[in-house]
Amino acid sequence: MANTLASLKAEAWSSVMQEVLREAFVGKYISNTKFEGLFNGNDTVHFPHLTPIVSSDLTTSYTSVTVQDLVTADETFVLSTRKHFAFEISNEDMVEMKISPETQAIQDGAHAFANDYDDAIMAEYTNAGIVMDGTDIGAGAGDITFTKTNAYSTILAIGQKLDEANVPGEGRFIVVDPKRKAQLLQMPELLRSTDMGDKTVTGGKVGMIDNFTIYYSNNLVTETSTTHLLAGQGKPISFAANIKPKIEITGSENRDSFAALVKAQTKFGVKTFADGARKLVDVPVVA
């Protein structure tokens, strides 16, 4: 009785991979994926939009109006990041290890892609339109020393910055690293203002404080002694992938060994357009 590759069906592996990606991809909470289907035979995404309408003075109700020209702007970004993984698995291993789509290999591959996505999204702090400073919380200039005692006032200061920029109040967020997550979980403001306070935290979400949803990620950028937390409103960062992870399998019958080759690739890009930049806040804190 011959061994078969029935337990190694690409369709099953691919579906499991997408499910794991959705769970591990923290950046999905703050990134806009509306451009996923807007490709026309290339890897450039266009974002055409009208420049803002402005108001003009009117001396009296009889004064001639000033007619504005509607101007279309076009912002673009290119999907230029390619990632892949590949591994071999033999017919013998498949049988003896009872290989299935839920194996550690596929979980690890999906998490690797999710980390790649999050790394690119969290690096967009460099394009934030608002940059916080210690002076914004009444401290000295430079990075914010984020602790349990001043975390609440820091979040209030971020809210003030967004208010001053006329950014809507709904859908505000802040992404923190595990160190700050541990501090926030000790805060009574977090426990009182969310029904998640006494529940297991899953999916990158910690809770809410002062209308801010708190997420955590291991992929925030740390440079020397500075960690860049990200705050903002809505989904200010745009993400798109024209090659979504899909498992491809070359069976052992088509190779010169008794091993199947399992591989997957993705190609993606990230961009913070002008409208997103004004809603994105870089919060540099002491690492």
C-alpha cells in the first residue's frame, strides 16, 4: 500500500495559514486594507482624492462668491517587500508524525509573515504627523518616561494633541509594547473603564482608557534607548498585499527525493497618506 500526500493538501494548509495570520496580525487594528483589490497589472497603488475645500470671507450676502477649483491629488505607494518560507517534509515523516495543517511548521510560517507585516506597519511612526515630547506631559524635553503613575496623563495628553488637530474622537487607539502593557494592566483607570479588566487578554487588545483602545505588540520599533509607541485615530496606515500567503506544494512524486517541498510567499507594501499622517501620533518613550 503506497503512501499518499492526502494529509498535505495545500488548500487546507492555506486556509489554516490565513486564519493564523488574522489572529497574529496586530497591525490589522490600525491599518486600512481597502486597497487590497485595487491593482491593475502592476504593484503600484494609487490613492486619488480631492484636496480639501476651504472657506472664504464674505463681506455681505450680496458679495460675489469666490469659486474654488476642485483639484485632484494622487498619492501612491509601491508593494516592494517580498517574503517567503520553504521547508521539506518526507512521506515517512508525514505518516509517522501525523502531519496536519495545524502543525507547528505552518503556525510558525504564518507568524513569520504576520511579524513582517507588523514590523512594516509599526515602522510608520516616522511618518506620523504628530510627535509627542516630554514637555507635553509637563516633564523635560526628550523621550517620555512612561510609568504606571503617568500613563493616564500621557494618554490624556495624546488625546489633547488629537483634539487640537481636529481629529475625530471615536476610534482612537494606542499601541504599546509588553513592558507598557504590564504597567497599564495595573492601572485602576484601565480596570474601571473596560469590561476586559478581569478577562484573559487576547488578540493584541488590552482594554480602554479615556476612549482610547489599548493594543499591544512586540513589533514596535526600539532604537537604542527609545521605543516608539503608536497612537492615533481610525486606520491611518494603509496596507496592501497583491500576493497573499498561499501554500504551494511540490509532491515527492515530482522531485528526485521522497520529500515534498512546502513553500509560501507574500508581497506587500505600507504607506501613510497625508490624511492618515495627521491622525497618527509618534509617542517616543524611554525603552
